[in-house]
Amino acid sequence: MAQYIATPSWLGRFFTRIKQVSIEQSMLVIDFRDNTNLQFRLSDFSNFSMLRNRLFSAEINLSDLNNTCISFLNKGQADVLSKALNHYFANSLEQKINKAKTQLKQYALDEFLRDSSIEILNKTVFSLSKNYAHNQILWQQHLSPVSIKFLSILSRTPKVTDAVAQLRHKYEQKQLTLRDNFYNNVESNPLTIEQRLAVIRDNDKNLVLAAAGTGKTSVMVAKSLDLIDRDIATPDQILVLAYNKAAAEELKERFIKRAGQANLSMTPPVILTFHALGLTLLRNAKKSTELSVLASDALQLKSWFTAWLSEQMQANSAFLKSFVDLLYEPVDIFSFKNSAEDEHYVRINEYKSFAGYKVKSYQELLISNWLHLNSVEHEYKPAYKIKQRVGPGDKRLNKQYSSFYLPKYNIYLDHYDIDRQSNTPSGINKEHYNEHIALKRELYKKDNTIFLETFHFNWLEGKLEQRLGKLLKQYSVALTPLADDKIFALLTNSGQLQQEAEKYLKCLQAIRVEQLTNTQIKQRIKQSGFKNHQRYAAMLITIHDAYTHELSRQNAIDFDDMVIHATQVVKKGEFSVPWSHILVDEFQDISGARMAFLNTLINKGTGIRFTAVGDDWQAIYRFSGGNLALTTRFEELVGSHSLTVLQKTFRYNNSISDVAGRFVMQNPEQYKKHITTHVQVSTPQVILLDDQYKGAKSLEVKVQQIISTIQKNDATASIAVLSRYRFMLNKVEQHLKNKKQTNTLHFWTLHGAKGLEADYGIIIGFEQGKLGFPSNNQNNVLLESLLPVQDSFTHSEERRLLYVGITRAKHKTYLIADLHACSVFIKELVNDDYPIEVASTLFNLSSG
């Protein structure tokens, strides 16, 4: 039964198809003369109708129906109908406004406004505000003064983003006041304003960026306690994930201690490592959790893998040949941009052939190994005895060396670094190099010497071995391939089998931690520009298959499986995610597999709020799968979030902060932070010294002198000697072993020092080379291709490693550098006028 009806006026009978307009059971119904109709739910309308009286009729305008105008209606009936519609709309809008107030209080006033809540408020609160802004006069005519006041306040912030920022700021200020006493007492020192904001901000995703000594652990503990104390979450609804077992234990101890100091009686939240969490979920789902001995014992893993490699090589000639061919990653010297890159390549790469010679280039290695594997006796870089000069007085070839010499056949073999157009690599003069080739040829011909030539383009075209075979057969050189057992013995006795086993095991670890599929393995190696990328990929896939088969045979898992399999358990719904909050420590070192695990937990949970705490300046575990991009590109790779940066440190002084911060921020990919320190000094506290003693290099004595000086002035001080490499520390420690030392002297590797601190730090090992700092050990290019992609800034991770080292000290950091092979880091610190004290007059590096 229609409650209100409006029919056409007498004029409308001639100009409209409408039979009548009515309100029936919360519906607006428009009936037409052809017995059809249109129906609209009144609850869908958000704006008032407008009545316009004409000379002989009236019309009702409905803006919610694209400004539909229903014309030629009876004036009296239209007036009643319009008022009924607006009465209904007013009641409906009042209900929506009350709902908006409730939601605004719930999502933005009583808690931190989350990104997911913005969508809810957009549909209610902010849509009302927008509509009100466009229809203020009508709304003010029909709505209560209280509602109009509420809408007026909302409309003062036209942009949703501005409103969100204001609401969040208002909430933060409110909590800073209400929780001031808690924040003053929850840790041993009152929390800084930045730490307090990190605790308060409870978005769907939160990133807390720390710097060394800025109290990120305090934030983790305080945030957990705050959530529980405010009844936002119970302890069993909070999951805290630590990087390793020691860190997890420290967090538990800190939580219990701080809860007691704050007079809070509560149990700790769930604090686990990723592996422990994975294991818990697998057990919950009744999955296999037997840990393979290959995972728990590195020696057992190496033993199994070496045995598997040996078995494959002795049983499969094709596998043996492939293994030999892939001993060294291919290097194309034409890819070098300049002579400096070429010199760097020669300096850091050491190629030792099967014949026992150290050769200069990858291509010479291939030639020497091919000769040896075909039982051809040869010498490397023999001096050629010139019988005749090429021309009168020509001294250019007085002392001539060939690449190889075959003494049994009196044949010389030269390998030339030219392409088919006689071009040379960057940094090598094309004209001079080709002139040199011509002179050598002329010399050989004058002396009636048999000489053979191979070229770089032979290797580029994959025909180097083919050319060698053809040339040697042409001069009746006997080619007798070594038997497989002798090649295997050669690999074993030379130590190359063990060396390659270690290389491939590191690659296996990278594949496992990154969860790389066979396709991804192929893609990553190909993208790295490997000449033999298909063969390397095939080798790695074979190794990975053998490893997973062995795990299956044992009916066991490894540590990576704990994360990988647990991720699948959650995906399949075999585990119900109970947490409302997940906090992750050391997020800068998180791997792709662990991030996938986290995402699965978050997606399968209900309204989970995720907080990542880390320091991109201390990301130093890429070799273990740490993917820094997940931190530096958090918005893009993880999602919209609230960012808090902890920028006040209580550990070290402003001098250490200025040097370390400026040094690490040379990389534009790092977050910019403006660190302030509690302790202020007026003189440099980063000291650079040489490693000389009485005119000779004596690192150990120099360290001893520094320690003596420190202990003379501060007898109880803790002192840390730090190095990139353990062997350097062992030498120093051995030297100091017989000296009278206190138990406050520590020896830390830079990687192992993360999270530790001492009163004074002494960093050693600043020199060039493969075992220098920064490290130039780039032999395992294959591993690099499998690890997470890093930024393009030179020595970016090594730079972060030095930042970690410098910031371990509270009072003063000493840097001891090699004068004669000085590290590029030391050159930068001196030449770029860093605020350090150069305590040695021997450093004059601007020309170096």
C-alpha cells in the first residue's frame, strides 16, 4: 500500500509518461502508463530532494539519480511527497551521522587510525563530509544543529589525507599525555619522543627505523607492554619474532625485567625466532619436524656433498667434464669499462691451472687446463730466445715472452686479446697491441719458429678448444685425454674439489633461503651475464635436486624448510593465525622466504597489525639472504605504513656519530637520518693511526700500544678489537696472550659485533685486496647472482659494515690502516676531510 502518492497535474497528462510517483515500504516507485515501473531504495539516497513549483505543476529534483527531475506533478501532492522524502532522508542521514560519529571514535579517536580503517571512514564519515560541502543549505534546513556542527567540523578538512594526518596527530598527542608516566618508567631511562611515537603508532603496517644505539630493543619491549597494559592485546595475541635464539632470549629477559620494574604483573608475549615459529606450526599441523643432520652439522653437510660430488664425477664422464669446465666463472675482459677495472680484475683473481702455473687470465687458464687434460707438456710465459732482430737497432723485442711453449715439439703458442676486427679491451692501445702482434709474427718467421695463435674471439664464439685441437693436430702434437680417474685425482689432490664444494654449498644456501624455483635460478644467472649461464643453472638445479632428495630420503627437514613448509601450512588453512600484533626485530636482515611467511600470516589472520623494527644502516647479512630492499623500498614491496625514525643515541658521542653517519649516508639508497647524541664532545674521537712500529709494519704491537694507553687512563674500560676477518684477530690475540690483560678485552669480527658495545673500539685490517677492507673478494660471482639484488653503490654493504664497527665504541674508536696498500675507505676519510684525528704524519693520501 502506497504511503504517499503524487500524480501528474492536468497538464502532465499531456506531457509525461508517468502515471504516479509513490513511497511504498521504504521504496520510491515511479509507475508509467505502459504498466512498467522503476523502484529505488530510499536507504541508497544521501541527499535531499528539491521541490520547484511551476505555473500549473510542480517538479521534484533528485540529485542522487543523476539530478533526475520528475516534472508535471500535482502541486499539493508533490509538496507532501517531497516533504515525506526529505523527512525520510533526514532520519536516514541522522542515523548515518550517528554511525559515522561512532566509527570515527572507534577507528580514529580510541585507537590509532589504520590505513584499513580509512576505507571504512571514507564510505561513512568522509563521504558525508563531501556531500555536506556541496549541499550545505539543504542539509542545514533538515538536519539537527548537533549534526550540522559535526559536519561543519569535518568539512574544514577537505582532503582525506589531511584529515588522516590530523586525526593521527591528535591521537598521538592524547596518548603522549595519558601514558607519560608509563613511558617514563617502562625502561631504565624515560623513552625519547621518537620511541614513544613508535610505541603509540599502531597502523596495519609500521616501520621503525633505528640507528646504532637508539634503543630499538626498548621500543620492542615497551610496545608489547603498552599493548597489554592498555588491554589492546593479550600476551598470547602478540607475536615477537627475533633474528636468532640469543636475541629471542634477550627480549624475553628484558620483557620480564621491565614488566617488574613498571609494577606490571603479566606473562611475556610469544617471543620466537622464525625457525622456532615454523617448527611450532609444523608440529601443530602434525608435519615432519625431524631436523636433518645436514642442517645441524656443517661438517656433515660438507662431507655428504663432497661424497655426492665424488660419486657423480666417478660415475658420469659428462658430469665430470661439466664440473671441470665450470671451475671458474667466465670473465670477458672486453666487458671492462677501463684499465682500472682490468687492473682490479688481475689483482683480485688468482687462476692456477692443472699444470700448477698461476696464469693471468681466464682464457689462458682454459688453454693451460686443456693442454694438461690432453697430456700436452707445456710451459707458461717462457722467455723466447731471439735468434735474429726484426730490424736494425730494433729493441722492442729484446726480451720476448710467449703465452705457452711446448718443449717436446718446440712450438710456441700465443693467445691474443683481440676480437675479429682486431679491437682491444678498454685501456689497451689498439694500434700498439696489433703492432706488437705483427712484430712477434715477423720475429717468429725470421727465426723459422713454429708459432700458433688463439684469439679472444675464439672463446667468445665457443670455439677455443676446437681451434686448439685443430692447430695441434696440424703439427702432429699427440693428444691423449687424461682418464676420468686421473682428472678426479687431480681435482682432489689440488684441493679444488673441496674449494668447489664450498662454493656450491653457499649457492645452495642462497637457493634455499630465497626459495628459488628452477626457472628463477636460470633467470638470475642469465641476468648476471654469465657466458655459460645454462650450464651453471643446470649444475645448480642438479645439486639442489640431490639435496632435497636426500632430505626426503631421511624424512627430515632443514632450517629453511621450517619456514618454507610452515608457509604452506598457513596457506592451506592448516593453522589458524591467533595473533593481532606481529613485531619483527632486525627487519633489515629479513630474507625473501621469511617475508613470504610473514605476508601469509598477515593475510590469513584477522586485522593483524605488523611492526618492523630495523636499521638499514646496519644491513650486513646479504650473504645469508638478507634483502635490504624490503626495508629501503618498504612502501613499494611491503605496503602503505607509518614510519618512525629513532634518531637519538645514548651509546656514543657526537664525534663518532658525525663520522659514522656521514660515511654511511654517502650511499643515496640509505634512509637519511639526523642522529643526535646524549653525549657531546668538542674534539674528534675517531682516531686514525698507521700500523708502523720503529719503521716496520707491526700491527700487533700498534694494537698493544693503544690498549696500554687506554688502560693507563681508564683502567676498568672495556676494549674491543674489531676486524672483518677472524684470522687477523687471532694474530693480535695470540700476540697479547702473554701480556697482562683484563677480562674487559674483547676480539670481535665486524659481523659478530652487531648488537655489542664497548667503551673503546680498535678496528684493524684497513688494506687493499681480497682479504682487505673493503673486501675485494669477488671470486664467487655465481653466488652473487643468486643473492638478493643489492643497490649499485660501490662497496655498499662493506660501508655499512664499517658503520657498525665505528659505532660499537662509547667513547673513542681507533682505526689502524696499512700505509702501503691503503684501504679506499681510509682514503675517503682523509681526503674528504671527515672530522677525524689523523694521528700519523705518514698519511698523505690525496694522490692515491
